[in-house]
Amino acid sequence: MPELDNSYAKMPSQNKTFYDRTLLERLLPLLVFMEHGQKYKKPIPRNEGATINFRRFNSLPVPAQSLVEGVTPSGTNLSVSQIIATVKQEGDFVELTDLIDMMGIDPVVTETTELLSEQAAQTAEVRVRDVIFNGTNVYYVGGHADRGDVEQGDVFTGTEVRRIRQVMARNNVKPADGKDYIGWIHPDAAYDLKGHAEWREPNLYVDVANIMNGEIGRLYGVRWIETTMCPIWEGEGDGGADVYGSLVVGANAYGITDIQGSAAPEVIVKQLGDGGTSDPLNQRSSVGWKFLMTAVRLQELGLMRIEHCASL
């Protein structure tokens, strides 16, 4: 078997508590996309398969005509929309050897656990991001019809925020918190928005007790959360411009589901000697993680993706 690049001698069983704590402490602050889908989380019961069916009764149309005396109208049929989602398993591990306990000068296990926790967090964020940023409801800054036409000067400004809020309200999308919509934006693009005269920093809110994780300010009815996990389509704009993706969501716009709590990462520690005959000299141990979940768009009009450039 080839020599491993990573190594560590012993992993006492009591260390698993430390691994769990480290994983969760590093994981939770990064989950800005998962955090707002958790409100609508509907777990799949155990032993009920891997697929969930979200069902929604569609609104009834207003009758075209008023009632005529003595005449029974034809009535209206109910209709139901359904969205299917299937959970997927994610995970990774790092294998270590026994000699680092005697030779290593760095806290390899601690660093490895922290790296794995960040990896798990980023994996969850990317999986959710790739779902919620992949809808058909798109606003191209500059009035374009395609990403390839977005130009370097098409930066995201307060004018576009006002327009997006208008479109969301016109489509009867309810605000995410009952008052404001929620938006995610990359730091490069946030620089442009924060220069607007109507921008309000969180410390200027009337209600400062409910500031969200990562929230940087409010503009025209949208509370903005800054995250580097927002996508950048490098070179895909006009003339090779980098196109940034921001997202504004309303209430019940997307959901996250798992199987009875399986979205919470599980820490898996294999100590020296756990390998049986595959590790006859007790030379290898490992630390890993896994989780089971998926994200799903529930209201297509409730997720507005904005594609634009940044002034940098």
C-alpha cells in the first residue's frame, strides 16, 4: 500500500466528543443558505424511502361572471401542484498514520477536524446554492436577456433593488419575515449597494434584536446577507466580464429535507486497530463526516436570481 501523506498515532474514544463539538462550532456559522431553508424543513420518516412529495393546492380563479338568478353555475375544479425531491448522501474522510504522534510538530487531528468541518459546511452550502440559484426567474441588470450580454458596467444598484421588490410584490410573493425579503450578495457586489443613500446598516434598524447571521444592511425592503458562496460565472459576460449572482427570496420559497435529522453531519472516527485484517499492524486511523439531505425550490416566483457585474 502506498505511503500516506497524513499521519497520526492514536485517537482515544473520548476524543469523539471533541470532534463533534469542533465540527458543529465551525459548521453552523457558514450555513446561511441552509439556515433560511430550515424554516420549511419537512423530514422524511425512517424506512419511508428517499423521496418526498411537496403538494400545494393551487389558488382558485375569480369567477368570470356574476350569478344569474335561479341559475346554478358550473363550478370550479380543484387542482394540485406537486414537487418531488430526493435526498442525497454527502461525505468525505482523511486517513492518518500512527507515526505522527512521535514525529509530528503540528496538532494534526485538531487541524484535520477543523478542515473537515469547513469542508462539510461548504459542501452543504454548495448543494443548496446550486438548487436555489438554478431557477428560471432571472433579472439581468442592464435589461439584457442572457448572461452572455451582461457588460462590465452593469453593476447592481438601488434602482434594481426597487425593481426587483416591485416584481416580487406584483407576483404576490410574501416577504420572508412578514415585512422584508431576504437577499444574498457577494462582497464585491455589496460594495456597490452599500454606497446607496437609502442603505441602512443593521445598527440603525428599529429592531436590532433580530439581525440575521451575516446580515450587512437593508435597502428598499430587502435585508441583505453577505457571503462569498454566491456564484461568480467567470468570463461568461460580454467581452469576458465576470458575472455575479445574487438572490432575493420570499416566504416559503425553498425547502430543505432530510431523513429525521440526517442533515446534521455525523462525525465518524476510526481508531487504530479498527481496520481488522486490512490494517494488521494498526498503522492507520481516520476521521470523516457524512450527511443526507437535499434542497428544493418550492415557489419559482419566490426566488429571483439577479445576474450582474461588480465595479471592483
